[in-house]
Amino acid sequence: MDKMLGPEFPYADGILNGKNALVCGASKGIGRATSLMLARAGANVVVCARSSDKLDDLLEEMYGSGHSKLILDLEDTSALEIKINRLIKNQNIHILVNNAGGPPGGPLLSNSIDDFDAPFKRHLHAAHTITKILAPIMESEGYGRIVNIISTSVREPIDNIGLSNTLRGAMGSWAKSLSRELSPCITINNILPGFTDTDRLGSLAKSISDRTGNSIESVQDKWMDSVPIQRLIDPLETGAAVTWLCLPSSGSIRGISLAVDGGRMRSI
């Protein structure tokens, strides 16, 4: 077990006992790490993704019992509604983590209108659909935490991922708008990951390498030149930040975008 999930885990055992969490995109990367962290803090976690086998592997690693999986295709809005409504017949959900894979990189003008459909469905449309179903339950329970995994591009657009920048900006504005509308007992916040050690980042590095002819190592080195901590972020570090926003003691934190980027962004 990772050191961060061992005896030195940053949050007291059981601090989220009795809370049920739904984590989207849980089969890998930040979603997976967040599921591990929430479980370690005592939450019962429903892990969601399209890959049943990867979710089974994750469940075997999670601390405690009472966790379960839900096979979801976030782009299938009709099936998504049916499955979430079926889920809440058996358990109330107090914590929602909206997380999904980003779209391919490339200049924005290389995209057609159709290219926007799938990414917006699995991010903005899915997040809105699930939140609309769960918000009344959170209000009735007197406790709700919604955390969206977005990107630092919400504040500073990143070159050559124009479609992703557009999508993340929409998610950020959606969340900020909801922060003014949701019940007082429900918080909604965003996590803005920087260069994080995930498959997604590896794919972006390879894409840049293929396009420029530079090695993957040189691409990554250039990234690290802009990161004061001079290393990639461990997904568990991002998961710890998500967990913090889900704690009872974080109830006054609402409508913020918290960067977990090693100090890369220059904006305040």
C-alpha cells in the first residue's frame, strides 16, 4: 500500500464514516487515487467507469468494506439517468466526484463542431445530469460535497489542447453558477490538476513528441522547467486535495478552483 494510504494518511480514520461517495472515471489516474483516498477516510465509495475489470482491481485495493462498482458510459445520457436513479434507490449519495478523460489534443481550429459532442457529453452533460439527480438527496441528508476534476486551463489556457481548454472553461463556469444556487449544506468546488503522473499526461507527451520530433523525455523536461517543485504530481496528492474538500470541516469552501499543480501557474 502506498505510504500516503498507510499510517501517515493525512486525514483521521473514519472522518467520513457514514458518507457515501460516487466517483466517476475511477478506473485509473486521479479518479482511482481519489477513490482510494475517500475510502481511507471512511467513506463508502461507488466507483464508476466503463471497465469492469479495472474497477474490480481497484475494489480489491480499497481500504475497508462497503464499496461497490457501477459500470457507466458518461456519454450515454439516457442510460446514465437510469443507472443513477437505480443506484439511489439503495443508498443516498453525499459526495460526488465528477471526473472523465479529456479530449485529444490539437489546435482548436482543427476541430469540427462534431468533435465537441462526445467530450461535452461525458463532462458537462454528465456532471449536470448526475448533480441534478443527487442534489435533492444531498439536501434532504443535510450534507453534500461535489468536486469536479477539471484543469489549470480554466485559468490559463494550454497550448495545443484548444478543445479541452474550451470544455474546462465551461465546466468552471457551470460549477461557479451552481455554487450560487445549491442548498447551503451542499458545496461545489473544482480541482485543477497540473502535470500529474497519469496515462493522460503520457498520451499528451507522446502526441507532442510525434508532432515535433522531440523525444518524450525532452517534452517532459520542458514541462518540468515550468514547475517549481520540479516533478510530476502524484495522483494520490490530488486525491488528498479532493478528500479535503469533501470533509465536514470544509463546508465553508464553496465555488473555488483549487490548483494542484506544483506552483506552475503564474496567476494568483
